[in-house]
Amino acid sequence: MNHNNSSSAVDRPESGSRVPLTLAITGGKGGVGKTQVALNLALVLARQGYRTLLLDGDVELANVNVMLGVYPGMTLEHVVLGERTLDEVVLPVTENLDLLPGASGVPGCLELDSARREDFLAQLRTLEQGYDRVIIDTAAGLSTPALHMVAASHLAALVITPDPTSLTDAFSLVKVLHRKGYRRTPSVIVNMARGATEAQTVYRRFSTAVSRYIGVQLHYLGAIWRDETIAQSISTQHPVAMMDDSDPSCRQFWTLADMLAVRCSQGVAPANGFARYWGRLVRRRHQQRSEQQPQPVVEAGSSNREWVAALGERLRRSQGDPLTRYRLITGILETLGESVDEDALEALQTGLAAMNWEEAPVTVRRAAAEHFRQLARVVAPPEGLRPEEGRALGAGADASGEPATEDSDPG
């Protein structure tokens, strides 16, 4: 059956042109089957006749590649660096389905000069216009790229499981998105449920807590049952959506695609599309950066930007003096910790997330992870949301706490 018709795309509100409907598949934590859902849904949409682009937006892992048995030698990062064009990086998967690996590299265009930046964004716009549907497999959790990809999409589907930690982490994600001004209605997919009754129970528990404590109404998109065939498809590198559509495992994703069509028929909030969103964001950030003037000496009454620039200069000058650097950093954190509130936590999380972890040695990263785990036990023993939130989610005191992220725009 071919679904290519006038509803394949949505109007771009500012220009009247058409952009593909974009769906971000996201989750509050890893291990909920987010990538499995994104890949199989994209495969079904392609089989239904939609020209579909799957964006692998996971920063750390290339799970889509592994599940397909495809190991690209090039990613979007090569395009950002000017080493390849988008056409060279996009991988055909099946008829009507292409994969863009390394979509998390889009923020890298912030570092490009004006000419290269505009060339990259033009390539992204051209690529986007060739599709009816764009499915984004975001990184799990509260990373800045993941939040941006949700913001860039017409719809966001949050994958949860019956696991209590999945619900508490997803709760935190919805809370952060709402705090940042996200006002679309998130959809929910319950994965790994043992049946319809459990799926509905998990969804009601989650949606009730979100409605009560965050004030956000959710939309139930569907559920995927716990299925051994789906689990085995990872090792065989043959997604179930490639099976005959009469197969029960495959049929679940056809049902999910049908539910998505119903959701789209009810109308979606206007969005400018993935390429245009990033174009506007990159230009705004570039303008902000160009306006910043570092000031090594700051007088009383100076602006916040000048204070930050001066602090950065002090830290750079202390690179060769570990003791001075230690005192500077601990002094800042001690000052920040004099009054611990949500704003302070958001600032701290944003600063930690912005650190250049990818360049750090593995031993340093492992040591940091262990220190953070120890800190979590000190900050909230035992780990938990506020008691009333944990009780509402049915997770009790063992639920994981609410991470924070920066205010205003994601990133």
C-alpha cells in the first residue's frame, strides 16, 4: 500500500513550503528499547510507501548501525568538517528508507566559519526536502543534543518500560522539557510490556504522575510487547519489521505506524523542520558568540558575560599551576553550593555536561563516573524523587532522582 499523498508532509508556516513530518523517539534512560522502536517504525513507514530518513542521533552509541549490520566509514561529522557531502554520507537501507549516521554531529556546525556553515545548512535543507517522514533516534536522557532534537520535531514519542527507573527518568525528561518551554503534547510508547493490561497500567501510572506534578497531558501512542523474536533480531541483525507483515512481531510495528497516522490526522503543532530549526539556532548562537568580548580585568558592576569571560581567562592562565586551578574551581563550586536550589542544580548539570568528556582518557571518564555515583549516594540516600512523586510513579524510594539541565533554550 502506498501512502504518499498530500498528508505526507506538513506546511512550513513561514514560507508555505513543505517539510517532512519529523518524529523524535526519545527516552529518559538507556536500555528501554528506544533504538529498536525507531528503527522498526522507520522500516514500516518505508514499506508503507513513505520516503523515510532515519537520523541516528545517539552521541555515544551507534546502535542503529549494529542492528542493521551496517558499519559506515563516514558520519555527519565528516560533512561538518567539510570532508564529505551529505549525499556521500547518507546510507540506503531498504527501498524508501535511508540512514544518516552521526546526526548528533549537527551541533558541530556551530564551530564553522560563516561560508561553510551556510553550505552545510543548505545541504541539510536539500536533504530534508527529499523525504516524507524523518525519524530521529535521539540519545537517551537529558543531553543537550537530545533536547534540541525533540524541540526540532513535530512530534516526540517517549519510550518507557514497566521498569520503575524508566518511569522516574522519563518523568525527569518531561519535567525538564516543560521547564524549558516545550508545549507540544508528548506521546508515549510502552515497550517490553507483558500485555495490554500491563501496558495500560504503566501508562496510566506515568501519565497521572506527569499530569499531577508537572501539569502536562500525555498521549498514548501504543505499546510493544516483550517478545523473544525482537530480542533475537539484534544478534541476527535482521529487524522484525523486515519480516512478513503477518508475523506477530512485525505486526506490532505496523499497528504502531497506524497509530502514528491517526495521531497525525488529528493535527500536529507547527514546526519549521529539522534543518530550519538547526539553521536558526546555529545563527543565533553564532551571533551570541561573536558579541562576547573577553575581559581579563572586571570592575564592579560589570555584566555577567564579562565576569564569565574573566573567570575563563583566569582558569586558562592556571593550566600550569594545579593548586591555583584547584582552588579556583572548588571556590566556585563552594560559592554555588551556599544556596542549593533548582537554578543552581541546572547550572551545575549544564556545566558538567558541557565538559569535553570525549577527549578525556578512559581512565579519567571511569573515575568521574564512579565519583558521580558516590556523590549521588551522598546527595540523596537512598536515591529518589520527592517522596510524593516516587509514590505516584509506583517506584517508592528507590527511584532515581531528577537530573537538571540548563534553562531557556536547550543547549
